[in-house]
Amino acid sequence: MGRNYFHLHLVSDATGETLIAVSRAVTAQFQGVSSIEHVYPLLRTRAQLDRAIAEIESAPGIVLFTLVDPELTSVLVNSCRECGSPCLSVLEPIFGMFQSYLGTAQTSRPGAQHMLNAEYFRRIDALNFTMMHDDGQQVENLEEADVLLLGVSRTSKTPTSIYLANRGIKTANIPLVPGVSLPPFVEKLKRPLIVGLIASPERIVQIRQNRLLALNADQESPYVDRTAVAAEIAHSKRLFAERGWSMIDVTRRSIEETAAAILDLYKEHRMKFIAEG
């Protein structure tokens, strides 16, 4: 059975990231259907809008938008109605709920969520820290980390670290290598939340085999031997259990799901750390 395609127009006065994330999350729920995305970011003038409308008219489809300018919104909605393209302001229902609850009107600031505020610089600082402390680098100042991830090779430590850094969490990660002990001071760390990542041996072997294929490397290596990998995983589980460190099985989790679980653990850890002074 072939896939069905539809045109999806995303019109934003900011970067369009919100629309892209929302639309992809919804599209993923429809099997056999894919969108052809047309993204129009930083759209803030009538001339820019007219160009977007011309493309919508030439390839009608679903139109999602985040525009705070009421005049531009009106023009877009009327144009979509005329060409038969369903049109929706993604943020309007949320704005309405916030306004009703908070009892105050929104201020129209295009791209306000991307202003260079303290949160933005915190994320940049976290990303810099995370990149410098990837894969066991610069372990001497790990006490500055918010989260430390441990796990055998191919347990998604690096992508999870980067995702957390994008949320402003300084994240370091150290690989567990057969025959190599963890730095002794890791057990003495107080500030960071330490989380062990595990996965099924079958999943780890599959990922490692794909990695070796990409590198044209020897497929007979112990690195992809199922028995050896199972021993690695078993050792890591014992280590995490003995030290009382949190453990997350990433076998069937996406990076986002793993990060969400870590963030929940981190909130509890921070509250306990602050309470203990």
C-alpha cells in the first residue's frame, strides 16, 4: 500500500519550530500519510504574507499558523477560506485559556519566546558544558554538572545529554568500558543526579552492528558478541544497583521519553539536594 501525501503550510512570525513540532506529532498518528511541509518563518510584513499565500493557493492543503498581528491573521484566514484550505491558529486556544485563567490580555510580541533572556543564555551555557563533557571528557569538574549519565556503548548517552542541555541541564556522560573502572571520585559526587542507562543486549548488538557497518569495521569483534554484550549490561546493572543510582531502560524509549524521565528524577534530586543544604 502506497503512502498518501498532503501539503502542509506552516506560517509563523518566529522560527516556526512550534508549528513543526506540533504538526509532526499529529501527522505521526496517521499511518500511511506523510506531509509535504512548506515552512514560512519570520513572516512579519504584508509582502511576505502575500508570497506565502501565493504558494498556498498553488498547492492547497492544511494551513497552521502562529501570527500575533491581527491584520496579517485576518488576511491569511480570508485567503485560506477563498482557496478552500483549512486554516488554524495553533496558539489561539491556548492564549484564550491563559487569558481566561490569568485575567489579563496577551501582549503581541512576535518571536517573544526566542528573546535573548537569562533562559536562553542558560541553555547555551548548558550546551557548551555538555559538549565539553561528552564521552568521559574533562571529568575533573563533574561536580558542576546537573546530571551525569553512565552506560555501556550505544545506550544513547550523547543524544540524551544534548537534548537535556537544550532544556538548560548541564549534562556529562561517561561510557562504561569492559575492564576499565570508573573514576573513583564519581561515587563521591553530591550535586549531580547520576543516572545509569541500560538496554537489552539484542538492541545494543543491533545498534553496534550498524555502527560497524558504517565504519566498514570487523563484524567479528567482541563489541558485537551477544554474550559479551549481555555481560556488559549485567555488570552495569550491578554497578548502578550497588551504588543506589537511578536506572532507565532505553530499549523501547525515544530520546525524548528518556529525557523526560531524567527531568522528573532531576527535580526530585534538586529538591533533596537543596533541603540537605
